[in-house]
Amino acid sequence: MGCSQPSAPPASEQPAAPPPAAAAAQPAAVPQGPNLVNEVKGKMAKIQWRPATPGIPAEACTVLRACPSETPRMATLPSKSSGGQQVGRALLLVKTADAPDPEVILQHQTVSEVYFFLVTPEGTLSRAAYIQRGNSWTSIANSLVQPIFDEDKKDWLEAIAKLN
């Protein structure tokens, strides 16, 4: 025997969707699923780190407000094809002068552009720095890069989960 689902109220009784400006003012969603920063901390000894040289360009770390006080540590994923382009991905641990714990930064690189994503302690996107080859580093709206960040974050969580 199946249960019947209650029917939705008529359209006249349903609340109107907020206008786009009001929707943009909503606070960021609470992260769902595993927290990338916590997963990295939990498997720190099992991740294959190496020095990130040359590191994060000075202009990019200025955009992120996460300039290293020492050489960052880096781990990489195998390159993959996305949108018809090869993509290189790295996870960097960056010690800064003003933070007690290292910052987690994801790097996403194609032939023509590079993104650095600063990850919050809650595992969400804080800020992004972007460069298209031949141009200057710039800050880019999180809403424009969120899908790229989400895909890279998912790939990193899957890779870290496989470490025993």
C-alpha cells in the first residue's frame, strides 16, 4: 500500500520567489558532505607532499590575501580532460604569517588560464584568483568559479578518501 503525497498548495497560496537581488543577499549555504580542510588535516601524513616551487605568484597571493611565509607544500592529482582541455590540479598548504594553521588552496590550470581557490576552514570557497595567459591576476566572483571549485573539491575529496 502506498502513501499519498500531500498536494502542493495552489499557486496563489505559495510564497513568491525572492527577486534576484534578494537572492544574492542570502547567506552562503551551509556546506554539505565532507569538509576538505578537515579531510586534508586528517590524512596529512598520507598525502604525498612536495615543495611547491615556484609557488603561488605574488600577485595571486595578494588577491587571495594568503601570501606564504615559507615555501608552500603541494600535492597533485593526475591531469584530466574537462571541456575538451587538459586540466592540472594541485592542492597547496600555505603557511601565512597571520594564521595559526596553514591555508588550503586549490589550483586549477589549463593551457590558457589558471585559478587559485582559497578554501575556508569550513571547506567552502572563500576567494578566487584568476589569470588568463598574457594578462594580470585578478579577483573573480565566486559565483563564476563555483562550478570549477566544486568539481575540483569533489575530485580531491575522492582522492583523499582512498588514502589508507
